[in-house]
Amino acid sequence: MREITIGKNDAGQRLDRFLSKAMPLLPPALLQKYIRIKRVKCNGQRTQRDQRLQAGDVLQLYINDEFFEQPREDNLFLTLFQPKLNIVYEDENLMLLDKRPGLVVHADENERVNTLINHIQAYLYQKREWNPKWENAFTPALCNRIDRNTGGIVMAAKNAETLRILNEKIRDREITKKYLCVTLGAMTPQEGRIECFLLKDEKNNQVRVYHRPVPGGKTAVTLYRTLNKRGELSLVEVELLTGRTHQIRASFADAGHPLLGDGKYGRGDVNRRYGETRQALYSYCLRFDFPTDAGILEYLRGREFRVEDVPFVGKYFG
């Protein structure tokens, strides 16, 4: 319990408005709940959210210490009262989340609070599975990333051992990821392999495709299989044998079949005609192949997880 004595400069304010300024990490909805359930008292008495504070009033606050801290990058998850997650699978070691297009996985220059990792940390904090006060170093972490405008399965580790194992499995290519995408036109042949070299332009966050080795270029290998065709659009399943920046988007655009909605590598006129502002690309399938020992994650060997609701599939091929 903490006490706050109201000074003359704070007198006359509504209780809820004063507390929202005093504890910026406390979500407004949670603040109102705490007032209702008597975890906020004034001079030892029950309070109302709209009561006016007087100089000399003493507030008794039965609220977790972390809400009294100043906002920082590592505690902004506290401001999410109702974390929103599409959980594909969860156990004591990891979570598989279906990240919808438009959500960033980590904070960037445009978004600090509404990120996938913050929603995960808020969820685990509210379930009392994790609290930064209990840990010396570990924080729930993502094992893979997906671009803001791409959707699909993201892996989150709940403990350090899981994070270490999954990072090793990703590095050693023991986890298979498959994507669905919508291309303009049809690939020839309908099933095949794309091999090229990608050179990233860091300044413009864009890659260039080459068909011969170039200084700084990285080998990119992509397997694809056409699943459906309707008019000028094709539904294609893609498996990455290498994981390069924008590999699918750049490779298909170079082949003459850019992804629908892709504003960086695609065709603006077609995207506008369909009203698409995000690339039709989804990491919909994850399989734990694990040819080598997986430690505490051995029980996942051979298991496969899929996202059943990929928005653009029903929209264009339903």
C-alpha cells in the first residue's frame, strides 16, 4: 500500500484524473476498476471517481508497485489492460501467435505501445506467469519476426531455455515455415524453385535481385506451388529454404508476378483497382522438424500448426 498526501496545487481535481496523471502506466479501465473495488481510499474511506480532492487528503492506494514507475520502453506493456492475441498454441514453454497484418512485432518510430511483444508481456503478466520483478534478466521474447504488413505465425518464448533452443533450431533450419501469397498472373511452371541473389539497400529498406553472385549479395532459394487460379490472380504456397529480407516479395516481382497489394515491389495500378494496401502474404504453417535433440521442446518434434483463417484466401478464392 502507498499513500499520497494531496497538496494545494492538486486540490480541486477529480480523483480519477489526478491518479491518471500520477500513475501514467495504470490503464484507465483498470483505474476505474480499482476505485470500484475499494483499492483506492481517501482518508480511509471509500472513494468515487468524480469526487474532488482537498488539500491534506490522504489517498491509500492498494495498487502494485510497478504502476507507480515512470513509463519506459520495458514497462509500457502495463498500459495494455486488455491484451489482444490470436493464440494458435500455448504451453508452459512457448506461444504461437497469429499476428494480423498492420501490427508491428516490436516498437518502432511510429508505434511504442501497441506491439505484439507488449501484448504478449501484458497477457503473461495478467496471468501471473511472468513479472519483471521476479526476473533478473529474462523477458518473454519473440523468436522470429514478421513485417508489419505481413501476417502469420510468430513464436514467443516464455523462458530462457526455450528461447535458446528455438533460436538454434531456426539457425539450423530445423523449423519449416510455409507461406500463402496472391500473385499477379501465374508462375510457369506451376510448381518450382527460384534461386537468385539478393542485395539489400539499407537506406531504402529494399532489396535488388541478381541472377549472378554480386558483392554483398546473399543466396536466396524459394520453393513454390500454385494452389489455385482465378482470373489474373494465383494463390501460391511458398517455402523458404533461406530467410532473406523481402525474399518472397522481391523474388516473385523479379519473376514478373508481384504480390497483390505490395506497395514496394508490386504494381500500384492493380493494387488500387483491388483496393489492397498491404501485400497478400501470410506465414500460415509452421512445422517443428527437429532432426536433432530439442531438449525441453522434444515433445514438439514432428508437430505442425496452421492458421486456418487467412483473410485473402476467402476473399479471392473462396
